[in-house]
Amino acid sequence: MNGLTVKQVSELSGVSIRTLQYYDNIGLLTPSERTEAGYRLYEEEQLATLQEILLFRELEFPLKEIKAILESPAHDREKALRQQVKLLTLKKERLEGLIRLADDLRHERKTTMDFTAFDKTKLEEYAKRAREEYSGTDAYKEYEVKSAGRTAETEAVLGRNSCRPCFPGRTGAGPGAAGLHHGALLHLYSGDPGRPWQNVRRGR
């Protein structure tokens, strides 16, 4: 196929142009080439990588962790897809259990003493085992070193996509957010839950 522009890839995948540009900037998804005018072009290989990235994102893997996995010399795409199928299946089973619980409670078929549907142990244990398989790679070790100072509490706050510089408690923003003005800065949503907001000087 002929190369697709970033706009075409955005329309095809549902991923915003801004997010695709951000993926390029951090080296997560690099276009196959750039035209003389500077336009990014994507081929089949990049689209396949984007699908992998989006599957990892569905499972709430941080972008830095996805980058480390994809860059690992030991990365096996087929094996990773098998793991993702298993993880998504476990996630589906858990959601189905929650749906059944809600329906049973609605029709008073269960008591409020039943919390088994909320158990995420199987999903979390499998995800942990899958991640541990990459933990020995150089790329993953680099990721862990950079993330060592980040506490679980900080991760939770950043994961809410809050604009921490100005709105510590603000939630609900997402990839479609145009940005928030504050003084001379414009806080733009980056597409990375680990670093959701980028500070850009107004007027640029």
C-alpha cells in the first residue's frame, strides 16, 4: 500500500493526530518516512505496531513500558499477542461477572454480601507474570530505573489525567482535550497517562 498520512492513520484508527505525533516524538511509533514537505507517512509495519500499542493500552500498560517491550531484542510479537488475548479474555470474564452481579442485584437474586465479582486477582497475577518475562531486558531495566522514584500514589494521581500544575484535583480530561490555559502556559494533553500534560508557551 502507499504510505498513509498521520491524518489518514488518525481517521483509520481513532487515535488523535496529536497522540500519533506524541508517539513519534517519544520514539514509540516512528513513521516509515517523511515527505520533503515534512509529512509523516505510515506503512503496514507501523499500522501493525500501532495495533500492538493499542492492545497494550487496553490492558493499561504505561507507554514507557510498552516502548521497553517493543524495543526489546527478545520481543516476540506472536507470543505478546497470545498474552494479550489471555489478558483480554480474563478481563472479559471479569466484566461478565460484574454484569451478572449487577443484574442479580437488580432482580434481588443475590445479597449484598457477595463481592467475588470484584476480584481482580487472576487478571493481575497473569499480567504480572507476562510483564516479568520482559524484566530481564536492557530496555525494561532502563524503564524501571527511570520509574523507580515514582510512588504508587503518584501513579494513581497521574493516571487520572489531572493537570497537576494548576488543577491538582481535576479529572476527566482525555486525548480529545484541547488544553487548559493558565497564565502564559497552555497545558496540552499528551496522550500518555504517565505524563498526561505538556506545558507549552502560549502563542507557539
